[in-house]
Amino acid sequence: MLRKVSMSIALLSISAAVYANGERAGEFDTYKLAITWAPGFCAENLDKQECQNLDNMLNKDYNYAVSLHGLWPNVNGSTTYGDCIDTKFSKYNPSSFNNLLLNYYEPAAKYCDISGFCLPEHEWNKHGTCQLTWDQPEFFYVQTKMIDTFRKSLVDKLENKDSIRKQDLYNLLIENFKGKNKNDFDLICNDKTGKIKEIRITLNKNIENISDDEWRTLTPSDLSSYIIPTNNLHKNCGDNIVLK
């Protein structure tokens, strides 16, 4: 009897040690989509390869101003869930998706072999393997479709502006993402310069149920039905938001 008890305790200890090294995949309640506003992000990250070439990219195509940071499974609104175990997917494979497509939406991906840090590799290994629905190509594909909805909503209206009133930016988002309000969009700015560098939204986990056909034709209105209010908004943007 004592031997059985000892064995049980040992097994529990091993199990606890294993799960202490990472979250269990699939045990989350929402997603967080992080959208980078490149001019603001690059203003404080001039050493990054994608930022050194940003002006040239924007002159060719201002869609680069709105780029992908990542899609993160979440627990209770926190962004700490990640590095999962018990995942059904393998680690990052750089040859498993369309690099030309990803480079357009996540320009940092273009410099993986140069910078020593590979953003899509980090995003997949830390966050992508924590969900159980999309394989690696699908995971990045659905993110590009969501980024498209923000490009369609923001780029034409903001391209020729140096700044915008915060309420006007909220109004622009609400106009395109029907039925939403300002608590559904987490604006993140530099505390000192007032430059916006990221927009985050929280997504219902049932976004996993969108069909392939629906992803192909995703519009801002389509995505809005999956956007839910964000807890713990940053609230560090002033009344006037600097764009460039």
C-alpha cells in the first residue's frame, strides 16, 4: 500500500514538473490579434531590418503601415499564455507556407536569415502551437485575412495624415467594424511621443469555426461579429494620436 502511495506521489510530482514548463495546448478562452502600426513601431525600433527599409516600402505601398504582429490564444484576457505542451503541431517549418504572402503582411519575416531573430518562428512556436485548429500555413493565412480588414479600413484614410484625434480614429474603426465601440479596440501608443504603434482586438474563440470560403472573402463587418470587448485596455494614447 505504501509503495502504491509513493508511486502515485512520484507520478504527480513528475506531472506537475512537466506542466510547469509550459501551458497545455487548447486550454484558452479567447484570441488576441495584435496589429502593428509600422511608422510608430519603427520610430522606436530603428535597428530592426524591416524598419530600416520602411520608408521605401511605404512609398511603394502604404498598406505596409498596417502589418501583422501576431495572433495569441488567451486566458482571461492575459497575454501570458504560451509555449504550450501537448500540442498536436510540430515546431516551426520555414518552408511550409507562402513566404511571398507572409512577407507582405509581416515584413519582419523577410529578414529571418539576416537578423538572427525570426518573428514568424517565435509567433508559431510560442502561440500558434497552443491552438488545435490551424496548421502552420493556415494559422498565418487567417491572420493575413484579418490584417486585410484593417488595411481596408485604415490605410486610405490615414495615409496622408500626420496625426488624428483619438475619437476620430475610434470613429473610423467603429464605422468599418459594425456594431463595435471603443472598448473593442485597444490602442497602444508611446507614452512620450504619442505615436501609435499597435492596435489589439480580442476575438471570440469560435472564430475557429469560420469556413474556408468565409476566410477567403472576409470583410471588416464579418470580422466584427467575432470581436469582443477587451479587458485591461492600455489607455496610454492622448487625445491627439501621432501617426508619423
